[in-house]
Amino acid sequence: MVIDEMSIKSGKKPGQPTKLTPKLQRKFCDLVAEGNYYQPICGYCGITYACFREWMTRGEQDKDADQVTIYSKFFDAVARSNTIAEVNAVQAWQKCLNNPDNPDWKAARDFLARRYPDRWSSKEERKCSGYLDINLAKLSDEELNKIAENELSVDELRQLYDEK
């Protein structure tokens, strides 16, 4: 194996060049701005979703460290594109609201609720009821806290109990 001089100076191992190019970033961000979801965009752009997540994580870390890299630029561009998608959907919704005979306002509302649930979804509480034959005294405080915070599914709860 031959290691080039640049790799020795930088301390980095040689490898494949990144697929993150300005052209791919533009293509990716245009699709985000149109309201597409990340996984289909990744497939369309020829990258894996894991690769995208890695770029975003690296970009956020670089940004937090005040480093300007292709990854921090990508992270910022994706964030801007998400903002554009949300603003465009709100504008489309507003246009529909001005025309009450237009049923498309529901599509804009539903898009916003699904894409940005923390801001646009219905805040109604959903409650489930039922009976689980589980002795809570057997569970640790940490496990009880997870139950209280709804961090465990019913199946996970049953599995925890069965292990005890």
C-alpha cells in the first residue's frame, strides 16, 4: 500500500473522494426545498441515507467547532432548504385559504403536519387504555421512568418484565 505525502502530512488515511460536490449539494437542496423527504432524495442522488446522516452529523460538529467545511456548508444549505420548503407550503396554504372553494388547503396543511409535526401537527393527546398484568415492583426506577415518559412500547415493557 502506498501512502501519498499529503496523507502523511494531514494524518488522514487515503480513501475515496467524497461524493459531496457542489453539484450534488445543489441537486439535493433543490429537492429538499420542493418538500421531498430525505430518504427518497438520497436514492435519487445516488447516496445512502446513512451517508447523508454522516454528512449532516459531521457538518453540525464542524459548525459547532466554528469550522467552515464542505460538510458545514451542506448542513447549512439543507437547513435553509427546509425553511424554504416550509415557507412555500405556508404560502400555498394561504393562497388556498383566500379561495374557500379550493380543497387544496387540506393538502398544504397535511404536508406541514407530517413534515414539521412539532410545529404543525394537531396537539391533541392520544390515550390508550388496556390491561397489562405486570408487577411494577419488579422494575427499576430507571425502567419506571421510561414507562412514565412513554419511552417504552408495550412489547418492550412485556419483554422487560419477562426477563425479570
